[in-house]
Amino acid sequence: MIVAMKSIARVLISVCLFANAAAACASGVVVQVNDSNGKPVADAVVYLEGEGGNGGAKAPKPGQIEQRGQKFIPLVTVVQTGAKIWFPNNDRVKHHIYSFSPAKKFDQKLYSGVAAPPQVFDKPGTVVLGCNIHDRMLAYVKVVDTPYFAKTDADGVARIELPGAGKYTATVWHYNLQGASPEQALQVKPGDAPTSAQFQLALKPAVVDDAGH
């Protein structure tokens, strides 16, 4: 009985040590993205790449871009390289979506409903989507070679969880960006407090059309 109790005690101590170590290794980054006037920028893509690569990454999660109200929703999508994206058509009219972008060229002819097969985005880069029937429909897919990414919210904030501390390079992309995507080296520390970073983007003048983009 005493031996059994000692064994259980050792197991519990090991579990506690493992849990504490996992908590200590857990890290995160909070990125604030503003424009040149200091206003928050929504729908900016922020992604992190580790100094030693992004090993141990899980299979890419699939995405979805629906067509509703003759719009692509959402306007901006970010996925890891190799991810599938579904394009359900929830409009009463048919759509013919396409991309001429080098990162992903495809032509999905007239269809309605959810019967259309997904597209696999197997190259990193920026993909611009359009519709051959409705010229004002527009959307963007950013494909990145890392599982550590997020989009900024209405306050211009992106939050990314990381498997551990270390050196990372943060990159910010926006569909209306003027010039190259800015980068920033980050030293991410372990612990509950996230590492913070700020970016200021020079954006082209926004163009708003009848599709709401």
C-alpha cells in the first residue's frame, strides 16, 4: 500500500511539473496596426515565423468564403499553405469566381449552393478573387508558410498564440498597402504576459464601391 501511494505521489508530481512547464512555455503576441494618421487598421494580416522554422505545425485548417448579397464574405482571408477553402454560394443568382494570381490560378464556373468543390491553396502569396458575372465582387486570400497568424479586428489588434518563447519575425500585410509588407524582429518571452508590437502602415486611398468594399 505504501509503495502504491508513493508511486501515485510521483505521478502527481510529474503531472504538476509538466503542467507548470507547459504554462511557462506558453507565449503570445499582441500586435497593434495603425495607419499613417494613427487610426486603427482592420483586416490587416499579421503572421509570425520562428527563427528555427515552424516545425511541429499541425495540418492547415480549412477556410470558407461565402457569396452573399453579391459580395465575398469575408473580404480578407488568411490560411496556411496547403489549406482548402470552400466557396458556398448563398445568393439566389449564380457566380463564376476566378483568380489570375500567380499564387493560385483557378476558374470556378457558374454555380449556386454548396456543391462546388473546395480549392487548395498550395503556394504562399496573395490571391485576388473576382466574379466574371459581377465585376465589383472582390476578395483577398493571403497564404502564408506558418500556422501563426491572425487578422486585425476593428481596433487594429491581432492576437497570436505561440507554442513557446523564442525569436520570431512579424510581418504585416494589407490589401491596400503602399509598398512592401513591413517586418519586425520580436523576442518573445515565456509567461502569461504577451509580447507587444506596433506597426504603422502607409495605405493607398480607400476606394468604396456599391458592393461595400
